[in-house]
Amino acid sequence: MKKNVAIIGFGGQGGWHGEQILKSDVVALAGVYDIRECRQEYARNKGIHIYGSTEELLSDPQVDIVLVATPNDLHKQLVVQALNTGKHVICEKPVEMTVSALDEMTAAAEKNHRVFTVHQNRRWDVDYLAIQQLVLSGEIGKPLNIESRIHGSRGIPSDWRCQKAHGGGMILDWGVHLIDQMLQLYTEKVVRVYCTVTHITNQEVDDGFKLHLNFADGGEAYVEVGTYNFLALPRFYMQCEQGTASITDWKQKCHVAKLTAWNEKDVLPVQTAAGITKTMAPRDELTLQEYDLDRPLSDVHDFYRNYCAVLDGKAELLVKPEEVRRVLQVMEAAFASSEQQAVISTDI
Ligand code: NAD
């Protein structure tokens, strides 16, 4: 039987969940609560049940799962309230702004024996999955350096995302996804964090950032979000022991250049303004094989399928609170690094 979900915060993302739940094979939509009349009206027009308050929604015995999709600063309060009334809870990302706030949420889940997870849905992004599959297959060896970038050109949204009090800024908005992906790709400990932020279109919160991560085994990661980039660099760029992979943007396939032999017999030099160079001359097909990977299959409904299977005792959570905690630890170190303009040593 389908499990009933009720949504608190029926804005852009709550609306997205509503649409997915209506199409889901494992969950049904019990109703929604939003403080804004226009969003209540929107739900009403779609024939969706509207609760009059958070308390009314939480006291509905038909509701098995509560999804919290309000602005970030309200997550902890609503998640803990829902867990304390005995509901299972899914929270939108970023789960909170600090590790200590998340710890209060997980403590409430444990105390009430409820299942709590976070909607880190960009683990289902096809570009990320292509890189993940390449890492796991070992086809071009172990990663030495992974660069993950999102370059937009429209500045930071002018809603609550540009206000500090609501948990705005790009580290919390997009950074949380890209760091989460990176910590799935590299499982070694993060030992150093260095971050700079930009304030091009907004002074109150970061409208972009550049984050360097060093891992215990020598692996490196670079995560960048920009909102003032009128030409975009590739979404992913990965150097591995036996080759390089690149994904230019969301819609493109992963392009792989695999090293088949290190030594070349006759390197043809390339002409530059200052003379010829063999060091920077491109390789040919005798030592390098280039190809595209098929785009991986992905189904966003697997998030709710997994969550329901966990409630039935048949699976392990795909997005575990301890993984989300690591991401928050990295974000805290990134904020500290940008404030202190220093490299932060970590054990994350
Ligand atoms: P939004 O502003 O469009 O929607 C938030 C809604 O919450 C608004 O309709 C607002 O009226 C409502 N709200 C505010 N206070 C409330 C309260 N006390 N009780 C009930 N409703 C309340 O914002 P959004 O883009 O939908 O973002 C909401 C959350 O979803 C944020 O945490 C955001 O980071 C996250 N999000 C996640 C993704 C993703 O890909 N996972 C994408 C977008 C947003």
C-alpha cells in the first residue's frame, strides 16, 4: 500500500515534490500546508487537500511521512516538531546551516524511532552518475583530481536565497549538492579545505564560491559555483591515473580520453607563438583512445522508493544522516576558510 506524504512549504520545490508524488508508485499525497494564500489557492486548483496549520497536518493520523520544503532557516524547528509527533520526515536540502542543528534533528529521530533523511536529489543527476560510474568501474584508474562546476549568468535569486537570515547564498544552495556528490566520489577523509566566495551581485550572502578539498590519500577536488559567468567551463573535469574525462554541460555525454600507452615514438611538435613545443603537443590515437560513454539511466522516483523500502525494513537509506553531516562539516570549514582567508586543516 502507498504511504501518505504531507508537505509543509508548498512553494517551488514543494510543488515539484507534489507533482512527483502524484505520479509515484510508492507514495500518495495526503495534503499540503503553506502560509501563503497564493500557494494554497494553487493547491486548491489542483484538487490537493490543504491543511489549516502545521499542527493540523501533523495531527492527521493518515500522514505517514512529512516533507519539509520551507526556506532553510525553518527546517530544524519543523523537522523536530514532526518527528516528535511520530512522523517519519524528509527534509529538503540544505538540511540546516550548522552541524549542531543537524545533530538536534537526528537526536529527535533516534528518540522517536523515526526515519529521517534529506532530499539530496542531485545524486540522481545523469552527469554526476556518469562520473560516479567511471570512478567505480576503474576504467581510467583512480581519480587524482575532480573538478565540479556550475556556471550561471543570472546572479543569485532575489527571494529568501539572497538573505542570510533565511540561510541564503550559493554555498548552502548549490554547494550542498556539489559537495555531497564529491563526498560520494571520494570516500577518504577531507584533510584540508580552502574556500573563497564572491559578492558580485549580492553583499549579504555569497553569490558564488571556489572550494578546494584535499583528501587523505592525496586526491584533490575543486568545487565552483558562479552566478556571473557568461561563458561556462565544463560541468565536470576529472583527471585519473589512466586518463581524463569531461562533461561539458548537463545535456552532454561524458567524453573519455584513455591512455593506452605512456611512451610515444615520434612526438610531432606543436607550433606556438614563442616557438615549438613537444611537451604540450597533443597525443595521437597510438597512445590515446577517445570515446563517449552512454548516458546512465536515472529515475528520480528511486528516492521515495528507497525511503519507503527503509520504512518497511527492506533497505538501507540511500541518503544517510551521517553523510549529510560530513557535507555540513565541509560547508562549515568552507565558511571558516573564506572568513579567515586561510586553509583549514580538517579530519572530516
Ligand atoms: P520557495 O520560496 O519557492 O517555497 C518555500 C515555501 O515555504 C513558500 O511557499 C512559503 O510560503 C512557504 N513557507 C514559509 N514559511 C512557512 C511555514 N512556516 N509553514 C509553511 N510554509 C511556509 O522556496 P523553494 O525553492 O521551494 O525552496 C524550499 C526548500 O527546498 C529550500 O530548503 C530549498 O533549498 C529547497 N530546494 C531544493 C531543491 C532540490 O533540488 N533539492 C530545489 C529547490 C529548492
